Amino acid sequence: MTYWRDKVAVVTGASQGFGRILAGQLVKQGCHVVLAARDLAKLQIAAEAIDPGGQHTTLVPTDVTCDDSVVELFNDVRDRHGKLDALFNIAGASSRGLVCETSIDDFLISFDLNVLSAVRCIQSASEMLKASQGHVVNMGSLASKSASKFIGPYATSKFALAGMNHQLRLELAEAGVHVLLVCPGPIAREDAGQRYEAQASGLPEAARSPGAGVKVKAIDPTDLAKRVLVGCEKHQTEIVVPGKARVLFSIAQLSGAWGDWLLKRFTSS
């Protein structure tokens, strides 16, 4: 009997990448997972891969940047399952660009997908999560704690997500809802080094690389997913991978200049 057996969880961004891996780990542990993403065809492929019999998954095509779509998602969860034990806000997108050269429209797109999407889901799910004293997991980044060159809109939105997460943790504590922020470095994926080709046009080569040139090893998504689920069981408030990044964060809190110097030492030019 695992902690997750017979629980109900919603995973946004579940059709691919880390969301799909995390959903698969939940299914393996006996959880019923509501897979949410925009593309139904991709959701069907993901579900077939992680739950061939279809006994532990429900597919709900959802645009997390649309208020009505998010409300419909959680109405569906309430109608089908009558409860919700965990919300994993995994949907999001990284990007490349300089603050002075990125349009306000592009900033708004990044903020909507990386911050407001989580807010929409939390607001719609909050009563069910309070009833179950469940979990909210927000997918941050090392960029939630320390910016680096060439990721202006992304770092801006992920810092905002971290602030929202802290506020939410305080707000829901008395209701017994656990809130966790996950801050990983670059997660291993097949298109690493290629996905930013268009966005990084005109920027140094380092901007195209995972982490925008910060020298960190790619993180195994399956290992990270297992760690996130254990973090929920232990009611951790934050997961940072790699853990040594905390040293940079601590130094930067003491002195911004020292933090910038140290970051530069570990970043390709």
C-alpha cells in the first residue's frame, strides 16, 4: 500500500516532458491521475504510454491560460471523482531573451503561462484541496531563485511564481494544505540545445544551451519525479536540484555582487 494509492491528482502539462513522467510515477503508485493539457491527441499518446489499460487516468483537454477551461477541468474532477488530493502545476514554458529587447506581449505570455496558470488552477481547486488536506506542487526552476543571462522573461515569471508559492504556503497552512515549490536545473530532454534556436537568434551561443550557459548537469526526470512525490509525503516546502545551488542562493542573499560574481564563474560566456 503506497501513500498515493486511491488518491486523485491533477497534473497540468501532462502530455509531454516532466508532466508526463510525473503522471507516470503517480500511476505506478496507484494514484488516479487527471491528465490536463491543450492537445487531446498528445494526451491520448501519453495516457497509452503510462496507463495502457486506461484504469488510472482521465483525460481532460485544458488550456491553463483560459479561465473557463480551468473551471471546467476542476468541475469535471469534482463530478467524476468527488475529491482532489493533489494538484501538480507543471504546465509552463522556458524562453530566451533580454529584458530590454523583449516585447511586453512576450512578457505577458510568459507570465500568464508560468504564473497565472497556476493561480487559476489553485483558485478552482482550493476547496477540494482543503477538504482533503491535500498537496499543491508548483513547478519553479533554479531561475525562481537566481537569474542568469539571456532568460529575462522566464526568470521574471519564475521569481513571481516563487513569491506566489510562499504566499500560498502561509495562506493555506491553517487549512492543512501542503504547498511545495520545485526548483530544478535543466531537465534532460531529447531536444536539449535545439529548442531555443529561434529565440536565441542574435544572442551568444550559450543562450541556446540548457540553463542558458550555466554549468549544471541535466537532471533525470524520473529521479526528479520520485523525489517530488517523496517531498509531498514528507511535506517538504521546497526542493532544489542540484542541492549545491543553495550555496549560490545564500551568498546572493548576503551580497548581490558576490552572487553575480559566483554565477559568472559557473556560466559560459
